[in-house]
Amino acid sequence: MQRRSSGSSEDSADASLRASRPRGQLRRNDTASSARHSHDIRQSDRPRNSGTRSPSTRSRRPSSNVNWKLSNSRDASVEKDDPNSPPVLATGSPDGPLNQGERMAAWKARSRQPRPRSPWAISLVTLFASVTGLALLFAVLYSSAALHCDRKGCRMSWMSPSYAKFHDFDTEHTRFASKYSLYLYREQGLDNGPKIKGIPVLFVPGNAGSYKQIRSIASESSRYFHDILQHDTAALNGGVRNLDFFTVDFNEDFTAFHGQTMLDQAEYLNEAIRYILSLYLDPKISERDPDLPDPSSVIVLGHSMGGIVARTMFIMQNYQPNSVNTIVTMSAPHARPPVTFDPQIVSIYQDINDYWRHAYLRKSPNGNPLEHVTLVSIAGGGLDTVVPSDYAGLESIAPETHGFTVFTSTIPNVWTSMDHQAITWCDQFRKVIVRALYDVVDNREKSQTKRRAERMKAFKKWFLTGMESFTEKTLPATQPNTLLTIGDDATDIVAQGERLVLRKLGLDRRSKVHLLPIPTSEASEGKKFTLLSDGRLDQSGEDGRLEVLFCSAYPMEITQPSLPLSVNIDLSSGSERPTKMACKNAALDVVTLPASTRDTENPFFKDSKWRIPPFSYLEYDIKDIAGYDFVAVIDKTGSPMSGWLVAEFTDTVKTHLTRHISLRRLIAFGLSLHFPASRPMMTEVKIPSVQSSLLAYNLKIGGLTCGERKQLFTPLVRQYLSEPYESKYFVNARDVEISLHGVSPYVPPPLKSTRFDEGLSLQFWTDPTCDSNISIYLTVDLMGSLGKLYMRYRTIFASFPLLVVALVLRKQFRVYDSTGVFIPFSESLDSCLKQSLPMLLLSMTLLSLSMGQSSSTRSPGPWLWRNSTTAVDFVRNDLLVGTSDPFFWFLIPMIGIICVGACITLHYIVLVLTWIIGTVYSWISVRPVIQRQEKRRALPPAFTPSSPRRRLITTGVLLFFVSTVVPYQFAYVVACLVQLNTTARAHRFARETPSPANTNFSNYVHSIFLLMVWILPINLPTLVVWIRNLTVHWFTPFSSHHNVLSILPFILLVETLTTGKMVPPVASRLRHVTNVMFFGIAIYAAIYGVSYAYMLHYLVNLAAAWLVAIHSTSDSWTLSGISSIFDDEPAEDRKQGKDP
């Protein structure tokens, strides 16, 4: 490797550093000849100084080619001429002084050399780009915090917790007994001590979660069984027993940051489940009925990363087959890891997702190890700012027959988003999840649960709205059980095609039945029956206010057998010719909707607010009720009271509308809809183009007036997606903010390709009795959409800034290798903003567009409906910004500009920090005035490095600890601190003793430190896990993160820079290696940085190794030089001898 001379003199041990070039040296046209010329100049200097050489600069015998004493060029100090020495013509040739023409050429050459600006300086281009980037960043943060934010609606829960620890679950059962613990939850006053007699449920906490987080759900379970279920004979006969909640104490481990911790927890859980199942065989602890089968499986309830650990159990070697068949997770990132800083956690995610996908690919159910496993993922929605709810989706992992994803805002009687912690204690949510768990258990089975199909049906009943397209109505499957007898005076028959409207109940002061004729088969095609009421609909045998029946003529002929009808409703009132009908009750198919009145503000209610009963809604396709003659609405109230009901038959063509509009047109012009006065009660509008989770929308409803007539209810709006199951309700709707979790960046595509017409659907319930038109206007909220970028792209700051820093360093080295001047970071960034950075961002944008085009060309044809993972590329969204939608082409330039602002901000933060540290260091090292005056006459070297032997020992000890005890991330943090100190010292000396050499070195170490700082977030999480293990006295070293080669180049580079040694410029073709290396880091950071961020450390580590190799070329290596490291006497003293 050929080097350019740095212009320093290495004649003596105490000679000060010259400038980066010899004073007056000509600018080279030929690299090799210039290097030789510089060498000749240094050789010509020696005779001139020999006559008046001071003792410190006496000649010494030439040593071997190794000079283990640091050269003065490493000191980054300014040369001061010896006053006793004659002047030296640094620009003279070896043969004699320069003539007038040569001096003029040398002056012109020096004037053409680039002069680095101050590191504090900033150009207008850089300033504009930085201000724009910071403004965009502020807009994103502001929008995320203040715009399109879901309202908090969780009610507080109360409990009386106690925990029984299993001390017998010790090292004989698991090697993690000293680190983790197993507890049994007991509700004080209800549960009988540590005895177990129910059905086992295991709670797994998440990242930094506590085992006590189960207390809210477990308390509700105990109270619900004690107050209700134990008195329900039918439930007890059906196999319902109380739930025994076990919980695991992981000492609040940081599971999301460390893959080995995930594996340790999964291994511990398998051992814990084996131990829990053995407890039910121990008569000292178990009080189960001996006639019942012994439990063979445990229900697992996981929060956050605990849900991922639960799925990891299946790929562990100690997993006991069929020990888990039901998993319910809350806010768990199933689709992809929340951060990709650890290579092992990325690998684990890939392993478990591939295992689950391939298991469901098997044609034979007997060969599927997950055939009997049900998996339900519950997401918190927009309020969860810890884990993006997009990552909770199971569409790419499990088929609809085995699992689904639902949002808490969808769940009936919950109807609110929840933050990451609230989902474990929210009162209305815990009631639903407890009832769902009791609905799937059956202690008569060995698995303690019902069959998989029954479990899936029960979960969908409790967690979904009941309006999904696949929802099975109970009405067709049941037998008539009610005999309705009516007379003429208590019957109101609504004309065919008319709407039934009850504005008040009990006006006749007696029970009355209203009959709606069901259209005949000839006129019923494409029709639908809908009913909405503000009151609860009674089930068979209940004595309430309203009951809805579907009736047909009761067989009166002798030839027709009588049906066994258990309920008799006689409203004939002594009529001479009463009419009898056999009816079915429709209460089981009622859909609960949040009440929408002038007094309601939210679909939920809080503790301090009065609860308005929800609406009851029925919806049937005509094919489901084609075998009946009438819909009978029975008003049971005997006196006038408030209440209303609306029922009608409508055409599906009028109630279900589809609007095809592109996103570009939607942004430019919006979407306008007009509903006439003769509209149906419910209208649904589907917009297929609205699928992305990166956009927010505003919906305005106007024109609805009722005049003098009292309005029955205010507009109620429901937005929903088919997959995942996300619904949001807006009551008393006028201005609605719409955001969704649809197609999201970096989320794998679903197992089953979606239909082309899937998208956002909006359902409008409006009062049809108001004789007025309704106008609806949907627009894209651009400012609100910026906030959606925060949760989806916040981890991009661990990768994309490296694109900017790598390009800046690439430019700095290119200039340095050409001119010998290492320009400041801001100056290099200014140059990149004018050429390389825009070109790279443009190239990445074109690459993203080409990827979107290639993916769209594969979608048509038979691939659209193929339900096979072999036809799905699950990693196609891992690249760039995680989406192949060409509409979002602007994301790459936008993120690039934001990262420019972040980089320049960090640049100035480091400048301020190093200035402060340097100033403090100067104050600490203040000497008396006399010493300072002497210092002005003879400045010591700027850097006084420790001896090579000491540095070698320090490096060796650190590497030894890395290979045995501490993770290499610890050494990296130490290296960053050392580099910060080096940067502060370099800035101080460049400020106090300005010279080109000092400025070069200061700019160099500053840029290297910025590069290391942007790598720091990738290494900190693992270090946090290690420190956490130390706090819980777990001293077992990690099985990973002890690779010495992962940190050795950083340590060597940082140690080299502590000596003040400037990297020599590279004149040969090898300089292109530096160029290609930093350009490759920039490319990788842009394409793979988010999905595989851990690789950035290794790539920068490789670049550090290359810089160490360049540094090493400034020294020669011989055995005599190496042996001098181990001598106590400094090499310079030994070579110079004693003073006379």
C-alpha cells in the first residue's frame, strides 16, 4: 500500500509535529513522485539541523524498520521551530534552494489546496435540508401525539391478590430455578389456599413484565365463578370448573432485546408446564374429583413478548407434545420482531413462524403437530405505543380455522383501544376474556378444553362483532320452541314493504304483537331484514320489554303432528278465532351496538359517567329466514315508557355500495356520498383502495335534520376491515377521524391472498324517520397521516442515518486521499447533498417502484386464490421502507431528509459536548502562570499516549473478559466513551493550537465517533439485558455475544486514535476499497437496515478493521521493534543513550 507523506519529522523523540504537508511543498500531480519528493525533503533537513542540534534531537543510530515509539505525526501537535536552529526551506529541492519560478509555482499550488472550513460552519444547502428534516420530524411527532389519537376508555379494576410460590420447583426440575420462579394466584376471601382443583391456566409476562400482571384477570375469574358459575347447574354439568391461574416470574427480563433470553424462558415454561400437570396428580395439593381425567394440557395466556415465548415452546427440545392447545395473546408482536438488533431473535422469529406455517401446510391432520392448537391474538390498537398493533396479526402465520387477530375496539361491550399495559387490567376487557375462557373449558376432557372447532366458535362469539360475513346464525339451526297465540285486537300487521317504527313502548297499555310479512321467494331475492332497538331483546321465557320471533303457521290439521313447544305466549284475549304460530326466538343472534344519542360522546362509558344501555341489532339475509311467514315483534310493556324500535326489509343493492376511487384522486378531491331521504336504516359503503395503515382520514356527516319530529337516535358509524378484525364505532357522529391497521410496512403478506375488492368498509346507521337527505364527505388528512409514520418507522433511526454518515465518511476519505485534507463533517455532508445523497435516494426510490411493479405483476391469475405458503413471499416486505405500494414512493426521500436533519443535529450536539469536555479538561489541568508561559515557549505534544506495552495489556485484558464474561456490547460502549474522550481532546488542541494536522485529526476522530454513536443503539439493548441479569444475581455468561472478532477492530481503532495518530492517505488503487466499503454500508443501511439492523454492526466493524490496516502501514514491523514493547525502558531512551 502506497502512502502520502503526512509531512511530519521523525528524527527525534521530542520534535513537534509539522503540518499535514511540509511547509511550501508542491501539490502533487504524480502520487509516487510526490511521496519520494517529500521523503527527500525530510532527508535534506537533517544536515541543516545537525550543527545546532539540541540534546533532545541528537542523532541516533538507525534502528530496525520498526519504530514502536510513536511518531510526531500521531501527536497532532503544531511544529515549533527550534530558535537555535537555522531556518529550514521545507520547499527546497534536495539539490538546492528554489528559484523564483519554482516559488511562484509552489505558492499557486498551495492556493489551490482545499482549505477545510470550521466544523461549526454550515452551508445554506445543508441548513435548508436540516431544517426541512427537523420540521418533518417535529410534524411527525406532533401528529402522533396530538392528531388522530384514540380516546382512552378503560375502567379501573379492583382485586385482592395473593401469590403462593412453588419452592419445590427447584434445580431438580429446571436449571433456571435460581433465576425464575413459579406462582399460583389466589384471590383473598374466595380461593382456598394453595389447593388446586380447577383447570390450569399459565400466564406468561412480556418484555420487562411482572408476574403480578395476571391479578386483574385472575381476580375476575375467581369472582365470576364464585358469584355466578358455581350456581349454574347447566354450566357445571358441561364441564365448567374454576380456573387455576399460574404465573411465571421472569424477573422482568428484557425478552424483546435478546434471543437467548427468549429460548431460556421457553425452556423454563416447558418445564413449568410439566411440573404444573404433575401437581394435579399429587393428592396433597390437588382436590380434583378422582373420577375426572387428569389434565394433559394447559391454557396459556401471554402478554406482549410472553405470547411469542409461548409459541417458541413448540420448537424447543423439551416440549411435551399436546401439553398446550389454547393460546391467547395480548399485544404480542407475532408477525415480526419489534427490534432487529440481535441476530438470534431474528432467527428465532423466522424459525417459529416457519414451523407454524409449514405445520398447517401438511395435508394430513395426523401429521400436523398444531392440528388441535388454537391461537388468538388480541391487539390494543392505536393507543399501544410500545408494540405496533400491525405486528400482532396472525394472517401470515395461522389459517382462519386455527387462529385470528382481533382488536379490542372490536370486542362487544369493550369498544375502546388500549395501551400496552392497560390491556392486562382494563375492567371491561377482563370480563370478556374471562367469560371466553370459561366458554372453552371442559374438565371432562383430558385436554381440559373443548374441541378445536368449538373453541374457535366460542372465541369468535365473544371477541367478534357478529356481523362478519362468515358468522353462522343460530336461528336456522334451532327448532321452534314458542307457541304464539294472537287475536285480532292485539295484532298489528305491517303492510308488505313498509317499515315498522315504534317510537314509544306500551302505548296500548297491554302486550301487543307487530307482524312483518316475510317476502315470498319470488320477490325476496337480494333482500335483507334489519332491526334496531334501544332496548334489550328477551330470550325465550324472559319477561322483559321486547321480544322478536320468527314464526310460521302452527299445524292445525290432525295429520300434522304437534311440535313440542316449551313456551306459550297467548295474546288472543279471548278472541273467537285466535291464530297460532310456531316461533323461534332471535335473541341469540342479536348484535350489540354502542348507544348513539345526543348525550353520548364515546362508544364506551367510564366509571364517572352514567351508562346508557347499548343498542340491539338484528340482521338476516332473506335465505336464513325464507322458511318463515312473519317476523313477530312483541311489545310486552303494559304502560307507556320510553323506548323505540325500527325494523324493515331492504334491498341489498341499496344498502351495500362500493366506490372505486384511487388514492391520488381521494387525496386531491375526496369522496362525496349522498343518501336520499328514503334511505334504508343501515347503509354500508366499501372503498377498496383504502387499505394502508399509513394514511388517516376525516369523515364529515351533514344534512341530517328531523324538524319537529323527535330523532330516535343520532348517526352511528362503524369502520371495519375484514382481516384483521378491526372495528371502530363512532357515536353521535358528525366529524369522524378514521385510522386503521390494514396493509402495514414490514408485515409479511397473508397466507391467503386477499380479494381485489377488500378494503375499508363504513357502516352508517341513521334514523330513517327523519325526512332529510344526508351528505357524507371523506378526505385524506395529510397532517394526521404523518403521525402514522411514527409507530411504523421509528426503528428506522437505527439504520437510515448510517446511510448519511457512511456517505459523508466516504466523501471525506476521497478528498483526503486526493488532497491530504480531511474536511469537516458538515462540509462533507454539504457535498453529499449536492450529488451522492440525492442520487442514492433516487436509486432507492426507483428500486422500490420496480419491486412494487414486479409484485403487482404476480398477483393476477390463479395465484390470487392459492391458499399455500409456497406461493407467498414472506420476506418481500423486508426491504427498504417495507412496502411495495408505488403510491408511497416519497417515503424514501422523506425519511432521508429527516435523517439528514437528525445527523446534523447529532453533529452539533457532539461538537457542543466535546467543547464542554475540552473546556472542563482545560480547567482541571490548569498550571501556574509561570508554567503556562514556559508552555507557550515549548508546547508539549498534544497527545501523550501510554506506552505500547500498557495499551497491549489493556486491550488483551478487555478482550479476555469479552471472550469469557462480558458481552462484546460492553466493550463497544467502553470504546465509544474512549472515542468521545479522544474527540474532545482533539477538538481542544485543534482549537488551542490550530494547524492543518490538528484540524485533520479532529475532523477524522469526530466523524468516526459519529459513526460509532449511530451503531450504539444496536448494541445497547443486549447490554441492558446483561446488566439486568447481574442485578438478579444471574452470572451465567451468554452463550452468544462473546465473539472477540466482533469488537477487536473497534478496540484497535480506538486505541490507535488515542495516540493521536492520523490515518495516512492511500495513494494506490486500494483507496477504492475504502470508497466501496462505506458505499456498501450506505446501501445495506437503506435496503436491509430495518429488518436486519444487527448486520450494520458487523459491516462497520469490517470498516474499522480496514482503517486499522491503513493505520498499520505508517509503522514498520520487525522483531526488534516488537521486543521493545516488553522492555521497561522506553525505546527512545535506549536508542539515544545517556546525555554527556
